Amino acid sequence: MAALQFSLEHTDSGSKARAGTIVTDHGTIRTPIFMPVGTAGSVKAVSQQQLKQDVKAQIILGNTYHLYLRPGTDTLEKAGGLHKFNGWDKPILTDSGGYQVFSLANNRKITEEGVVFQSHIDGSKHLFTPESVMDIERTIGADIIMAFDECPPYPSDKTYAEKSMHLTHRWLDRCFEQFNKTPDKYGYTQNLFPIVQGSTYTDLRKASCEYIASKNAVGNAIGGLSVGEPEPMMYEFCALCCNHLPADKPRYLMGVGTPWNILECISLGIDMFDCVMPTRNGRNAMLFTSKGVINIDNKKWEHDYSPIDDGIDCEVSQYYSKAYLRHLVKSKEILGLTIASVHNLAFYLWLVTEARKHIVQGDFNSWKNEMIPQLQQRL
């Protein structure tokens, strides 16, 4: 059992894009990486076998809030943790429930102690504190566990943003204290990442980066972006955070984003991404492809018997035609949701793998500038 190791292997000459390797007890992750979101212990409509074989996922996410409510920590502990419960033997990252606190604005109350919230399942009341969240995440059994934070909405006035940031920092101290006095579970190392906050205020973001860096954690995350702010602002604050977070630790930008967001943020120095977009959009007939964006619902695909995307390394994308996928979606066949989700995830993993290849070759920036207009096209 060893703490997470990160080695930086290449930096692009024309940008701050990095290629590296993260080693955990459940395996190696090559960065930059995209992590499929498995909210309730499952990536929606996609099996673990498909995640490995078709998507080529190296790490997936679990959601602390959802897993705590159902199936509950008792079930997960008896199973031997989420890896054993869902049969995924590669790395897992759990968020801390901080984002759910943000999105459940009408059903929660934030205090110094923590957050009281109402379950979306049965309306029952629960308290999340930094200490209880560390214990819950330990029990879920992720390789990378996130600190409990408050994610302020956009826009936030500066007084609120500053107060929220300091609360996140105080909670972080408590997270580390609890994390350091509790043992790893299930016989492998668990690693705690702190989260930068500070809304869209330069001085707050800088202060938060410095506070987070002072913890000397094995990796660091940037939260509170992609919550409604304009894209240029997201890039501005992403760049600022990358400039102030340690270069020898992986940087994880939470909840981002579109394929072009990911390429731009890789160029700023981000190593890890997650987003529900590939699966959610896939279930709603939107496909991301190497040639551009497709709404498979449109009549224009009715007689298009070409593969969904023969430009990416995925059997599902190359095997099924656009016409057939459209027919499944129109017929509300469950297989349509699976094919669309597998394809979109495989495309995202293909994209970050290609990005890594071009970083290593040293021509990432020029490749990115060619790719982005192509990926944004509506086909």
C-alpha cells in the first residue's frame, strides 16, 4: 500500500498541457484523463465490461451523497467497499457531496458544523459534516476521496464568496484531521484531495490555491467553475489556479465539460476531468463525434447507414449505423441509450488519449486549434 504517486512526463512546448501518470493501488491512470461519472455506483446505461472494453475508462466516479442515501454505508461496508459491490477493479474517485449541497439549495441549511439536508428519496433529514463525510467516503472505499466543501453559486457577491471560501478552508482542516486519524479501509490506500473555491474573484481564488497548496496533498482539485459563468471566465480562473497550484501534483477540474472545454483546459495545465455531459447528452440523442456534434433525432440521419463514428477506437461506434441508432432512439428502445452513452464516453476517452499523444509529440497546441472548430460543428 502506497500513497498516490504522480509523475510528470511531458509538457507541451506551445502551451501548459501536461502528460503524466498517476499510480494508485487499483492501477495506473495516464493523464490527461476523463473520468466517467457513476453517480449511484453505476455509469448510467453502461456496464462495467463496456466501460473497460469499449470506453477504455481508467477511473470512474462515485457520488457520496447518492451512495450514502442508497444503498447506504452498511451495505457497502458488508460488500467490502464499492469496488467489490459494483465489480469495478480499477481506481474510483468519490466526490464529497459538496456539489449536491450546492444543487439542493432549497432542501438544505449550511452552518459551521456542516450541512443539514433533506433526502430527495424520502424527505428524511441528514447532517453531513467534514468528519462524517470523511468516514462515509472511507466506507465507500474510493482510491481518491474529495474534501467536503461549499460550492458557491454563480454569480455570488464577494462577501458571500469570501465567507464561503473560508468555511471551505475550515472544513478542509477538519477533513484532514479526521482523515489522518482514521485508517484506510479494505487493505488499500485512500488519498484525500482538497478543493479550491473562491468564486470568480481573482484574489480569493489565489488565496484559496495557496491555502490548498499548503496542505501538501497528493493531488488538488478546482471546484466552483462550470456553474453558469461564461466560458472565457472559466478559462481565466482555470489558468489562474493552474499557475498557483503545485506543478508536481495532479490538477483535477471538477464537472467540466464539453470536448472543447476539455481541450482548452488541458492546454492550461489540467490533468483530470469529469462530467455527466457525455452520458446525459447521449441519453437525449446528442452525440459528440470526431467530426462534430450530431442530433441523432434529426430526420437527416434516417437513411445514413455509415458508422456512428469510424474515426475513434471503439467497436460500438464503428459497428452501429447512425440510421439504426436513430431508429432505436425514435422507438425509445433502451439499447439506444446504451449505444449513445458508450459512444460518447468512448469519444471523450479517445479525445484525451489523442491529446496525450500530441503532448508527447510536442504539437498539442496546433492540433488543439485545428480540432476545436471541427468538434464544435453541428453536423
